[in-house]
Amino acid sequence: MYAALFVLAWLSATVPALLDPRNDASQQPLLSTSTLANFSVGFSLQSSYGAAAVIFENQDGDLQTHTKVHYGDKAYQEVMARLSLASSRHLAPPYEDTEEYFDDQPRRAVRNGLKKLGLPASYDVDVLAGVIKQLRSDLESEYHIRVSEAVFTSTHLLALYQDDLMDMADHVGIKYVIPKEQFKPILWETAAAYAGYGLGLCEHWRDVDRCQRETDDMPKINVLVVHYSRTALTTGLVPIRNAVGAFEPDPLHVENFTLGSDAISDYLNPEDYWADVKDVLLNVMRRFPGYQGPHKIMMTGDMVHNEDFMKFVKETIEQHRGFVPPILYEEALTAAAKGAAELMRRGPAPWS
């Protein structure tokens, strides 16, 4: 009964979208006669916005990269905040054992039933898909292309699962591509942004053996990852050698959707806000004092270039570690999307 009511609730809002011809994933690129015929697309879901990047490659191998940003509405921001909470977690693939698999079948059955009707698999999927639809529309209209496949990445969220992203991609008619060497369920923002900054990528990626040798020679470092937006402050201390191999278990991350830049006005004393920011910045390093570094700080988000925030980050790290490592921040707004597009350009995993 509840599933039926859920289906009916979606009909009036979503049926018109089913008639949109852009939802036909079989549509072909419109640049087939252009010198920029080859292109690759990546999408990133950030705490308060989404970003897209497209890399065009001409016949000489020269690359051009373009990006688009779309800010999510209140519903989007609320979904992202809720998915950051441990209380929002539920069973989802990959499962620990067969018991979890069978226990999750009722949820999967409802989602599959909705998908067969052409509806989003869940409310969250529908909201996230709205941002991707807008970004795709922006890319297609400006660059005269048809986006039918892409690599997707997201801000690290405790309750976001691979089936959410795959169902989202399916709902908007874009093939969900898993990058080469991507064995984890989700390509998180850290790995994608690291690639977007041009790090953790072999140069000769078309030669498998040579690429592997280059990867083996990459130094393994600990990167302090800081995402700062209008709605959230998230951090992580992530060991990285090659980008897609970034080690990102949940304990190495902190996700706080009450400390975005907009929250400072909620504090009677701004010093209290910065004290809370400091606690989040140092949280993982304090809990795992055995981790060396950080050897780099990598920043993402739309408010990273706030002078007060950047100054505070540098002062906090210097006080805690005695030095400030190199900081990557220039491409903070779109680095993750750019990295996803570059991984898309390098081709899918055999199991994608």
C-alpha cells in the first residue's frame, strides 16, 4: 500500500520529464563534424551545488576544458545535509553477507518498481537528478553536444550509496561510467579533485604496463582535504598515491552541515564560530595522531577563496603541526568535476 501511494505521489511531478527527448541515452554527439569531435564529461555533486566539466580533444590531441556550476535549491541542500548523517544510513550494496542482501530486498523491490514506471528510485534520487539535468542542459546547449555517458563524483557523505548515483544517472538517461582501476563503490570528491588538480595520474595511460610503473613510482602522501561551502565544512585525512586509489574510510572524514559560511551569522560571537571550525579542521588529525603530515592540503567548495577562512586554515595548521604544507585551492569550485571528466577521458573499467 505504501509503495503504491509513493508511486502516485510521484506521477504528477515526474511524468512530463519522461517525455523529454534528451532522456534518450542513445542520442549521439552533435560534434561529429567538428575538429573537437571527442569529448568527455564529468559531474560532481557538492554540498551546496553541482558542477560539470567537459574536455574536448582535437585531432592533434590538444585539450580544452570547460565547466559549468549550478547551485542547488533548498531541497538539494537539505538532502545533502541529511545524507551526511549516520542516522540516515541503511543497508545497500555492497553487502557484508547474505543476510544483509536478503534484508535489503524489500527496499530494492520498491526502487526497482518505481524505475520500471520511469520514475526516480527515491526522493533523494529525484532531487539530485534535478541538478544533473540542469548541468547537462547547460553543457548541451552551449557546446552543441549530446551527453550520454559520464563519470560521477560526490562530496563524501555517510549515507550516499552507489545505487543512489547509479539510479540518478539512469533517471536522467546518462550511462554511469566507472573509471579504470576504480574498485570502491563511489568515486569520492577527494579522488576526483586530486585528479582535477593534475595529481595521481600516470602520463602514459594508454600503455597499461608503463602506466602501472609510473603509478608505482608515485609517492604515497597524506592529504588534508577541506571542503568549504555556504552550507557545509567537511574534512578528511586521506592517504593517496594514485588518484582513484585514495583510501577514504568513514573514520577519516568529518562532515558538518552546520558550519558553512552562511552559519557565521547564527553565532552571537564570531570567535565561537571559528572555534568550532578549528575543531573540525583538526578532528581527524587529533584522533589519528600517528598519521604523518599532512603533506598537502587540498581544498574544494565555493567559499574556499574567502580570505578570512583561508587565513584561519593556515594559522590553525601551523599552530598544530608547526608548518603549513602546500595548499591546492585554485580550482576549488570545479576540481572534482574536472577530475571526473579526465577519468572519463581515460576510459571505463572493464566492469563498468
